[in-house]
Amino acid sequence: MLSRDLPLRKKANDILSVINEVTKDSVIILGFSDGAYTGYMVASMYPARVKKLVAIAGNGRRTGYERATGNHHCRAPNDPKQSAQYYSQCATSRIFGKFSGSVDGYSSFFKKCMMKSILLSFISCLIILTSNLQAQSIHFDKSNIELVNVYASVEKQMDKEVIKVAKDSTVKEADEPTYVKIKGINFKNGTIEVKVLSRLLKNAPEFARGFIGVAFRINDSNTKFECIYIRPTNGRVEDQVRRNHSIQYYSFPDYKFDRLRKESPEKYESYADMGLNEWIRLRIVVLNSQAKLFINDNVQPSLIVNDLKLGPDSKGAVGLWVETGTEGYFSELKIHRADASDL
């Protein structure tokens, strides 16, 4: 247990060390009393690691504080730099707002958090790991998948369940709904993790790149979805332009890759080291209008999309996506939903 007399920065660094040990995702920090001050310091020093901050049971008042924070609500500005400054001021002033709402409502909130989250206690400061909210490991069988313009089969490789997917050759257009759709998922915000491996089919056309990725927020009729995919053959070629097109975002139906490349060159594509016939871990973190793609164990995202075209309120299913010429393999699919309504 940490001493209450330790400087806030020391406490914040200790908490960050624990967060780093168990997750690379941003977290929700819930702080009581001195834990709230510490939570503010963590958020001010490491704003990218704090998804939300809840401060409870604070004492102390300062003239103008209510006007500055708005009825004791702990709501920082949207701009990250302003948020960090705001949290820093709150920490050093030793003042924070109350978490508003009914007692019964928040008793229910905390009960669900205790049941569905990993909670770590530091000086009455709790870290709720968003990567463990509503976590689901997906098993592939006929009852929970729908084949949308693809062929698929479930196999065992190295004692692990793997689903093999190939695009239906009758679908000639690119960037279409060609995926294994996971039933029973209504995904808005959270994290999608999966290992992928792609090979080129024997009859793959010259332009084939081993296209493989994840579609998300798929509507019921498969007429709208977001997608992030990779082109493994581009990752290690000598042509730098092709390398720059190793990762791609597109949004169906209105923003396919060719339109985005023409209207916003380089904005929705990027480079990462990858290759054919090797397992690659994809982790997509989605929050409202933003999506970040992490490759393998990289701490920094390889692609950041700040304006998902379907908007911040869209939600729907998750799909394992492939394109022309690809024999794609997917394993260890995990979906972590982190919507406030799911808590």
C-alpha cells in the first residue's frame, strides 16, 4: 500500500507502472478522496492512457471552482492538451467534483464494475481496465457466424481453433462486404483483437496483396460498415510507395480505398512491418469517431483514423474480412466492448 504522504507524481507513476503491466489500452480511473487527486495527476501526466476519470467524495472548496468546472462535474475539455492542463490544475488545487447521480444508480454501477472488471486499489484509487469490460473470446461454429460473400471452414492448427476464409469469386468489385460476420455482437466502442495470417491463392491476380482485416459496426443488412485491413505483401518490398500502403481504412459504401486515396492521400493508409504466411496480431481500439490499429506488440498505433465515416453513434456486428486473391486465417478473436451503456 502506498503512503498518503508520497508526492502525487510518484503515486501517478506507480499507478502507470501497474497499468503498463496488464494492458496497453487506455483505462477508466475511479478515485476516492486522495485517490481522486492521484487520478487527476495520472490524467494530466499521461492523458493518452486515461479514457475516463471519476472523482468521488472530495473535500475542500475554492472560490470560482464551481463556475470553472460546471456544477461539480469532472468533465475535461475535448482537446488533449487542454484536458491535461485541466487535470493538472485540479490535482494541484486539491479540489475535485462529485460524481453526480442517484445513490442507487451508482451502487448498481459499482456492483457491475466489480463483477465485470479487474479492479486495482491504490490509496482508495481504483483502475478499471477497459480492456476487460464485456470481454468475449469468440469460438467459431455454425451457430454464431454468418458467411457474407465468402467461403469459410473451421480448422485446428497447433491445437488452436482457426477459421479459413476466402472471398466469393463471383463478387467482382473491391471493398465490398466480404467477411465472416459474428452473430450476437452489437459493437460500438471497445477493442477488437485477432491474429491473422494470409496467403495468396494459386489463381490470385497480379494486384493481390494478401488483403485481410476486420470489419466493424456492421449493420443488419450488411450495407454499412467500417473496415481496417492490411496488405502483407507491401510490408517488405523495395518500393517505398507500396510500403506506405501496407495498412488501409475504408468505410462502406461511400468511402472505398480508391476515393479516400484520391481525395485524402496518405490520410487513411500507413506502413508497418508485416509479411505473407506469418501470424500478425491486429488490435483495433474504437472510441466514438476514432479508431486506432496496433500491430503485434507495438505500443504506438500504426494507423489512427479520427473521422470514422459512419459517425460516432454507429454500432453493429464484427466481421473477419478478406479480399481478392487471399486465403485468410483468423484465430484468437476477442471482442471487448467498453460502452458506458454496457456497464
